[in-house]
Amino acid sequence: MMLVKHYSPLLKTIKRWLSKITVIVITLLTCCYIYGSKIEPNWIEVVPIQLAIPNLSPAFNEFKIVQISDLHSSHFMPEKRLNKIVKLVNQQQPDAIAITGDLITKYERFNLKKLEKTLSKLVSHECTLTVLGNHDHWDKVTDLLKQTLVDSNVTNLDNQVYVIKRGTEKLAFAGVDDPYWGKPDLEKVISQLPNDNVAVLLVHEPDYIGISAKTHKFALQLSGHSHGGQIRIPFLDPLVLPPGGRKYFVGLNQVEDTIEYTNRGLGMTGLPLRFNSRPEITVFTLHTTT
């Protein structure tokens, strides 16, 4: 009896602390959910990057490429956010806009007319280019998506090359269809490249750099796919990454003589959350080397 009385205050203290800890944990989880679902997905970061490109013609010095990726048009991508994305892209006054895949989200409802309306508002001096990602290869809608791109004046680089000319000088943009779900044909792409001109490759999965860099044909590869991890515990690598985006899952990388950049994307898949991986618009300014 004396033992019970002796431990009674201790038990009360433990219960009090457990109650406090429970409240703190619930509060923190609630704050993280609100931040990850409402704040970070709308907190778009414009990332400026200056790139010195060997053999770039002076005619293309300070050429500006704005990259967006992984829009994942669905009910998790409201029209207000799409309009904000378009406004931010256009404010950069791009020479070219590069969209590196996953415009839609497989198996989720989306509105192609809304997507067309959004893409049609993108403005660049030269062109708006895209490649398809794994989510874009959804049998029911892929052909409709391709037609939407045509109607939006967006060029789908489906194993094709788009050449920009300034006088006699050229800058080539190449695109490879999704390496996992599409029909990639890198040899076909290479055969279309103009000789001895700088080329930029668009391909959805960043780890494709392991193949493309070995050709020594591309100065720069732009990719997306990984969302930078989408949900990241600070100071740790992402817990979950998709196939094709596990090695070069974010930011600048150098593989042989090719620079690779993985954009964190703008949309979400799986859980409708972003944490420690803000949505991104990347602005590349190309420079000649001396």
C-alpha cells in the first residue's frame, strides 16, 4: 500500500508528460500537413542558373531557356496555380521554353481543355518544346494529349530535333520519347543533329544521362521525373524515388562532357504533399566560353 502511494505522484507526472507530448506531436503533424499540402505546393521557386557552354556560338550568347516539368495536371493542380506558373514563366522572357514531361497524371481525372488553355498562354521568343513522360503514356489519352499540344502551339519532340537559326549559326534541341513507357530512338535523334553545333537534349528520366552522355553529342540534358523526392526529411536523401530518377534525382550533375539538370517539377503524385522539395521553374542563361 505504501509502495502504491509512493509511485502515485510519479505516475501522474508521467501521464502529464505523455499528454503534453501527444499534443505536441499532433500539433506538429497538423502543421506539417498544412505546410505540405497548402503552402509548399504554391511556393514556387524560380532558380536562375548561368551555364558556360563549350563551342556555343556568340550568336546564342545569353540565350535563355526556361524549364518546367511534371505539371501533373489533375485535381491536385488547381487552375489558380497553373496561371501562377504561366505568369512566372513568361516573366522570365525566355528565348525557349522546355517542358520535360508528365503534363498529366495517369489514372487521375484531368481537363485537356484547361491544359490547352494553360499551355497556349506560354510565351517565348523562339519556341515552346516538350517531351512526354511516363504518365503521359496512358493509352486512353496519349493521342488526345498529343493533339492538345499541337492545338497549344507546343512542339512535341518525339525522337525529333528542333533547330533554331540565327544567321548561319544553329542551336539544336533534341527530344527522346520516354525511355520506360514510350519508344525512345536515340540513334534517330542523333542522325538529325546538325554537324558541329551545340545540342540540348530533353528527356523525362534524368538517369538516361548514363546513355546519352556516352554519345558525346549533347552539351546539356534537361530532365524531371523525380520531383526532387517530393517529400524529403531534412539532411537525408529522399526515402522514395522512381525508377529512372534515383541516381541524378535533383539539380546539376556532370556526366562525362554533358551537363545534366533535374528539375524538381511543379506537380505531385501519390500523396498530394510537398515537403522540403519546393516546386521549381529553372532559368538557364547560356554563355559562350573564352
